[in-house]
Amino acid sequence: MLHRGHEGTDGTGDGEPAVPMAWFYAEYIADELLRSGDLMPPTSFEFRAGRDALALTVFLSDTEGELPGVQVVSRLETWLSLTAYDQPWQEWVRERLAEVAAAGAGRRAPDLELAREAWRWLRETELLAPDLNAVPGGPAPLGEDEGPKVWTPAWQLGLPLGHLAIHLF
């Protein structure tokens, strides 16, 4: 018998919210991949961008609607291909969010809401990053952090960071 306040992860049926376990698990996997790569301090915005981009990839690539569990290692190749430089990741995210919303019929509503919030943050937040398109042969930077910089959408910074973290895993 379930006691009030301990209804489980699927909601109560009487209006109580469900726990978004699929999203939390995707975030956990992304966090572990980034931490194991030791690419950025976990408190940085760049780390958050990488974690959110990877969490979206993990969550939206789960077509069976189940948490990957021990299958995480077998899905690394899929996540690598989805986050590769030449892939239209942002279009894939928009399409998958729409598909999950249409197919879920409220079943994954809390997970989907957190995924949408992560996608909104990644699209709307800009981070100051090195300008990788700067003209070669321009003025030499005085220090490592003094080269040309440009405001970049967080997903454009987080996606390659997540991709590299998967490679390093």
C-alpha cells in the first residue's frame, strides 16, 4: 500500500506530479561522461551546456521509452553519431521533441518538460567562446585566453564538448 507522498514515479492518478526519472537518468549519464573526461570544471556554464546537450541526446535517442541501464556502453556509438560535427543535431532535437510529445500523450510529460527547458536554455543562452573562424595569420594572441572571442549559442559549445567526452569515455 502506498502512503501519501510516496506514490512512486508514475504519478498518483489524483493530480500528483510524476517524477521525471528518464530525464534525471539522462542527466546523470551526461554528467558522468563529462566528469570522466575532465574537460571543464563542473561549475562552469560550458559544463552545463555539454551536460544539457548530452542529456538531450541520451533522452531523445531512447526510442523504446526505457532507461538504458547497463546498455549505456552499447549506446555510446549512437550518441557519437548523433553529436558528430556534420550532423544536424539541432533539427533532430526539434523533431524528436515533437515526436515524443505526440507519442507520449502525457505519459512522459515531466521528462519532456525538463527536456524542453534544457533545449530552451541551450538555444537562448550565449556563451563567450574562442572564435574558431578567426582569420589565420591575424594578430598573434598575447595569451591563451586573449584570442578573438565570439558570442555562441550554448548548444554550439556544449555539443562538441559532449561529443569529446563520449570519445574520452
